[in-house]
Amino acid sequence: MDLEKLKPFKEQLQAVPFIREVRLSKPEVSSPHSLDGIATVKASGERFDLAIVVKHSYLDRSSTNALLATAEWVRKERGQEVLLFARYIPRPTGERLVDGGINFVDLVGNMNLVLGRDYRRTILGRQEIKKSHQVKRATPAQVKFLFTLAAHPESAAWPVRQLAAVAGISKSQAAEVRQALLETGVIVEKAERFQFPTAEQQKDQLLLGYSQVLRPKLLVNRFRSPDRDPQDFIKRLRPILGDKIHYSLTGGPASELLQHFYRGIETPIFLVETTPALLSQLRLLPDKAGPVILLHFFGGLALWKSVKGVPIAHPWLIYAELMHSDDPRAHEAAEELWEEFLAG
């Protein structure tokens, strides 16, 4: 991280009446979480060291959940609080960050600073001045393509037919998205090899794309089943679906099969067919608060492998679904999953 780029945030901090000095430095050690620096803040005679996290994109629910998980890790492992530097934090997001004890500063002057017991300043509601030219929102095909690159780094060089099949998009979409990523520099071709951001660098973009773009398109509906135990519902799936109707678990149930750390009350499932007849066979009734979440099955990522005879999605999709949840335990499970399957 170029500390010079953080100067606007430093200036916002220095304008706070009780702050006497702000020094920014690079993080002294690497960590499993993406820390971008250390802010040493002096308020009167007291000194506070805060772990800086920089977010250039907007914070949606999943990326906010990821930030809360990072803050919890920083408190536990480093004994510090997080200081978020973001382009813009709207009031609802700011209120959630305040509730989660996150210090933050954005470029329009919204902030939450809690330094010890004596120093506090919270400003919410300042509006961002929107530019007339807005960046185009990603398409579901682009997000699926990026998940494929994250899951299979070698896929950038695959034939279009293979890439399209795994990503669950058309051949023309695969060709267009790859060309667009080459033109914008997301993918760089050197000596007949492709280079692109690391898993850590892609994480925020993928979480944002999953939560805002892809998952709304994949969501069929929420349902409730007559089974009191979620495991009983999962046991009923295979005899009904057989081998012809593809499905896979994601989120909490898939995480529990992989790591035995977290299950949760929700049962998100990728399912290739969702006809009324099949839903009737599964004894599922639509329910806005129902624990069974059906998602459209797509490509090769939705079916990674079987664990104890149960098909599960790729860890990247499991991770994104866990981070989409509002349950803090799901975020802890996501971090465990990240460390074992995705961080490398």
C-alpha cells in the first residue's frame, strides 16, 4: 500500500479537534487478514495504534461482514482496533459499523472514532457527490468468470468452450469477458501466460459481486420443510433427486461437512431443477423466512466434490455464502474455510 494515497484520510483525522498528531506506517508483519498499515494517533497525551484497512469499493452486506470478522481477529490477535479508510460510507452501513465497534473515516467526512474512554467523534449522513460518469455494474457472467479464475487460476488460458462450461456462461460471454479483462488489465498476458490478482486481492471484489450481482440472480426462493432437523431434509434429497438432478450444498451445511466447525440454521442448496412438481416431492413451501434456500445450479463451480456422499459447491462459493449470512458464527466459519482452502 502506497501511504501517500492515504493522505486524504490522514487530513480528515488531523481536522478532528482532540487529535494532535497522526502518523501512518506500513504493517510490520504479514497476517492472514489484509491489513494495509498502522495509524499511530495521538490525542492529548495518549497514543493509540490502529490497524488500517482500506476499502476502495462500496461496502455491501458481505464485505461489511468480512470487515467485522477482520476487526474481531485484530482485537484477539493484535490487541488493536481497526481503522477503516473508505471512499464513502452511507448512513446505514455507518450505523452497522458503529454497532460493531469499527473506527472509520471516509472521503466526504463521515467518521466514527472511539479512542479509549475519553475521545469519541461520530459523523454520519454526509452525502457523496456523485460523478456524472458512473462505472458500469458487473454482470452475472463477469462475476461467474471471476469466480472461475479464483477457483482455477489456470482457467484464463483454457479454451473458450471449457471456460464457459465451468463458469456456467455461454461461449460468446466467456470470450467477451476474457477479452474485456485483458483490455482493462485485470488479466495480463506475458510470455504466453496469464497473470491476474491474487486470492487476497480478489476477495472483496468477489464478495461484492456475489452479494450484489450474482446471488440475486441465482436465488429461486426461501422455503420451509416439515423436517425438524435440517439433516433429515438433506437425507431425503438423494432418494428423490437421484443422479439425474444435480444439486450441491453450500454455506453452513457444506462448511460443516468440510471442517465440522459451523452448521447454522440455513440450508442453502444449488439445484438444477426447481419445478413445482419437484418442490412438491421435496415437500417445500415458500416462506420468506424459511431456512431452506434454493439457488440455481450453474457451471462446474456449483459441484466441487462429494463429502460423505453429499455433493458440495466449490469453497469460493461456500465462503461467499457464509459471508452473505448475518450470523457472526458464519463469518468465523468463513475465515476458517479461507485459511484452509483459499488463502494459498
